[in-house]
Amino acid sequence: MYEVTPQNIWNFRQNNPELIIKDAQQFLNLNNEQCQILRNILLARGINKWLKVRRDLIAYKKQLKNKIKRLESEKTKIKSQISKNYNPLLHNEYTVKKELSKLLQSIRHQLKQLCQTNRWQIWPTNQHHHKALQQMNTLTASD
């Protein structure tokens, strides 16, 4: 078995449930039927879903980055037009794009922080430790 430490955790590939299957097959000597059972467990417990959601979050973060770049380019064009001939409508358009860009940058920053969460996350072994799970939360919200 390989040792996983906070120092070497980033050396391990991630984000594919088949990596879990491969490891379980190798280290637990699972046969094909047992591997299929493990696949079903990962599916039923939502592991596959959240690995997919993580991939989608990363793609969404990249989409936001592209949108921000377009907005910044549009702002530059508008600003040069305003400097040539002041126009209140252009000024309003510039302000809207500026505020939208700031908002998207804030959202992207939060997504980036979430995607870069430390991989060293030890879950409580007793599923009834609600307070321990709450302490793991990066974000909190009330209904």
C-alpha cells in the first residue's frame, strides 16, 4: 500500500472513479464482480456525481474567465470612444460592463478557491458527528 501524507497527496491522480476501482482491485485483490459492486457503491453514494460536478465547476470557472476577458476588451473600446467624444449612453454602458466584470471576477475567485481546496480532508469516521462536518465547511449559509 502506498502512504498518503499532506506532503505527497498532490502527487496522486484524481477525479476519476476508476482510479478508486484500480486501487481497490490492486490493494484489496478485488475480482471483477467486486469491482462492479464498488462501482455501484460509488454511483449510489454520489461520488461519480461530485467528481463530474467538480469537472463542470472547473469548466465554468474557465468560461467566466473568458467572459471577463471579453468584458475587459469591450470596456477598453468604450473607454477610448468616450475619451474621443463624451457620450452619456456610452458612459452608462461602460459602468454596467465594469460592474458586471467585478461581479464575475468575484464569483470566479470564489470558484477558484473552492476548486483549489486542500486535498487533505479527513472525514469523521462516525457519521453522526454533525459538528465536525460543519467545521469542514468552507462556506456557510442559512435558509
